[in-house]
Amino acid sequence: MHVQDYGLILAFFMLVLVPAPFIGRHIYRAMEGERTFLTPLFAPVERLCYRIAGVDQHSEQDWKTYTVALLAFNAAGLVLLFAILMLQGVLPLNPQKLPGLEWTLAFNTAVSFVANTNWQAYSGEASLSYFSQMVGLGVQNFVSAAVGLCVLVALARGIARRSTSILGNFWVDLTRGTLYALLPLCVLLALFLIWQGVPQTFIDYVSAHTLGGTDQVIPLGPAASQIAIKQLGTNGGGFFGVNSAHPFENPSAWSNLLEMASIILIPAALVFTFGHYVKDLRQSRALLATMLILFVIGLGVTLYSEYQPNPALAALPIEQVGSLEGKESRFGIAASSLWAVTTTAASNGSVNAMHDSFSAIGGMVPMFNMMLGEVIFGGVGAGLYGMLLFVLIAVFLAGLMIGRTPEYLGKKLEAREVRLLVATLLVMPVGVLVFCALAVSLPGPAASISNPGAHGFSQVLYGYTSGTANNGSAFAGFGANTAFHNIMIGLAMLLGRFGYILPVLAIAGSLAAKKRAPLGGNSFPTHGPLFVTLLTLTILLVGGLTFLPALALGPIAEHLALIQGL
């Protein structure tokens, strides 16, 4: 690694960690209806939204009503997006006259963007019109991220409040999350990207005659606005097929840095938002420390692996300093590795390099990040409520070890909460292991694998892990656009999204109804180094060991075969 690589990593962490506390406090104040510096600008828009929708912003809902409203909103968004994709050919803003999508692909894509996954079994510039990209996908990029924020806020209120059944109002939370948290940051990032050279236009694709004597079609479109929300909303779906490896999505070193930092900016800020809800920023620091430990471990392993020479070429008389296969030479190994770890530590899924071309261990780290269940920063809202589930599990385990009733911030964990926690532990194994086993066992779906042996298995394993973890990145050699994979990965995405949301909201409602016991000298502290260590080990053991046999069949077997020259 060179000096500039270390500078890039340092700048990345500074861009995330310095503004995170301030953004986190702003989001807390906005979600609770307190005055912020954006109130004069957005308050009239907020009131207009409530008036049009017939929402009473002062009324609150219990967890069941909150859940029904959330499910109804997502169901309506799914149906509407599916219709847009199917009817694309007769809708406006379609200068290339692109037809509607095949129904299984339309289903997969609609589920993907509603679930904040943005798994793409298509190439954006060759398959989707400007209308589909902007009105269909762009809108879901905003509201799917806002839904994750709503669930986190509901859980934070459930932990912070006492002896109540109400968690807030879903429609109010959705509106405030979109207006005050997502929209301002997206406007700033979109303007920056336009300045860097990302297109934002409705004109037709441009035909050019190249110096090589061939004709080339150069795709354009309203890209900058969608790229901004795909990064800040932890969505990740590219406007163009190769995502942020495309020079129109990611034209410069500055855009690369800002897009990377944007991936985890809001998830990091929400850690501080939670601290404001529970009136204890020490909890925020403990959670952030755990996330950073897991992130830095993954980054270190990936950088080390990608800078190693390829064992298969060791006998040849050539000099090797890492591998640039599948990586943009504009960015290099360090920037590609940092992006890969960042995008899978969050539920973002955008890429500036092809993970399928990483080394066996370098490709395993992004896969393992997702297998942990979207907790290393994770998606907007979804990452932190996923982490809080592990916090409750760690507290429960600590209670068993010391013989005390487990409690978190004065709220006792009883049988109902533990059963709901166990239900969330089944989401990733079912979506990844069961669905992946079906995909590799049946001859038709298995034909989508482009590589034989361990790497081919890794392609499928990565795909179903990405879908269930609501990430969206892929090993590019996996041909996922088949009826089977479109439907099965679509179901995995639904399971990965709502298999967590429903228990989380039920836990929030249960905790809100409890009294809050005062913390005493015998209470287990959840803010110090001991708890950070316990939480980190819980995530690695409970979340990680589940998938060790599958990893042994895929990337670990591939790595061992390479070093043994098989």
C-alpha cells in the first residue's frame, strides 16, 4: 500500500465519524417534532403532506397499528412499482422505446427496491426507461430507507418509554424521515456529483463514432439524483449496469470518496440518534465501537488478501503486487477493497469493482459481512435495529451467565422477547442456507453458475446471502435472471426485510409497556469495554458460525485449492 491509500482510508473515516454526531442529533430532533434549522423550509411541506393524506400528526399508534400501516404502505408500493415495470413500454420518458420487463424480473425488481435491497438481475441502461428509473426506483430508494428509519425510531421509543402502548405514528415518521433526514443530504450529494460530471438529463442516448471506427451508443439519463439516494439511503442500485465502476456514476477520485463515505454516513449517525432517545450517549459509543471493530477486521483481511500474489501464478516468471482483475485502474486495489467492505458492512450493494474477481478470501469477507445479518452499520435504520437485536441477545446470555434476569437499560427481557429474538435468528439461515441448497440441488437453477467447483458454489451462496441480507451486490458470474432465481431471491428479500421488521416492532411494543427499573450497582453495564467485547463475540459466534460449513465449501475450499495448486 502507498501513502495515498492510507490517506484515503483516513479521509473516509473522518468524513463519516466527524459529522455523524451532529447529523444524529438533528435526526432525533426532527423525528420528535422539535425545531431544527430545516424547520422553516420543510414544515410547510410537512403540514401539506399530512393535509393531503388526511393524517393527524398529533395522534400516535400502538405497535400493531404501526405495523399494519407499514405493511400496507409497502404492499401498495410493491404493486405500483410492479405495474410501472410491466407497463414501461407505454409510459412516458422512454426515449429508447424500451419494452416492459418480463413478469418474474419485474417481481424480483419491485421486491428488491421495496425491501431496500436493490438486487439487479438486469442492466439499467439497457432495460429501464427514465420514468422507471426515476419515478419507480428513485421513489422507492427514498421511502424504503425511510421505512427502515421508522422501525428503528419505533424500537428506540419502545426502549426509552415506559408503561405505554404507543410508539409514534408511522405516517408522521415516514414523512419526517424523508423530508428532514434523506432529502437535504441527497440534494447536496447530487449537486456535488453533477459538478464532478455525473449526468442529470432527459435527452436521448448519444450515438458516437469512435476512433476505432465503430459506432457506440452512450447512455445518459437523470443519474446524479438516483446515485445520491442509492448511496445515502443504503440502497445501492446502479443507474448503469456496472454500477459505480461506470465513469458516469463515479467519474473521479473525489466522487469515489464521497460516494463511499455516504454509504455509512446515516447508519453511523443513527447510532447517536439512538443515544439521544435513551438519554445515554455512552450506549452510542459502545455500539459504534463494536461496529468499527468488525469493520476494521474485515477491511484488514480484505486488503491483505487483495495485495497477495495469486498462488496459481507463483511458478511463472512474473512480478506480482496484488491483483487488478475486476478492479478499476482509476481507483486501484485499496479503494476497491475499502468500497467492497463498506458496501457489505452496510446493506448498500453498490460496487466500484467486481467482487467475483476478488481473491477467495477477499471475496469471502463481503459475504461474511452480510451473513452477520446487516449489523456492521447496516442499512438506514435496519442496521442499528439489527445490532440492537444482538445487544438483547448478548444481554440475555450475560444474564444466564451471572444468574440474573436479563435487562437492557432498565427493561427486563422475559419469555416473549426471547422468543421473538430467536425468531429473528432463523431469518438468515433459512434465506441463505435453505434457499441456496434448493438452488444448487436442482439442475435447472444450477445452470446459472458460470464457474465449476467451489467458486461456482460461492457465486450462488453470495447471491442468496445478498438477497436475504437486503444488500444487493453480487458475484457477477452468477446468471440470476431466470424465473427460478427471480422468484426465490425475491422471496429471500421479503424474508430478510420483514422477517426482522415484524419481530422488531413486536419487541418495541412489548418493551414500551414495561416499567423501567432503576439501574443499580448490580446491573450489568452495557456501555464499557467488557460489553463491547461480549457483543462482538456474540455477533461472531451466533451470527457467524452458522455459516462456517457453507463458507468451507465455497471460498475457503477455493483458497485451499489455489495454494495447493489444484
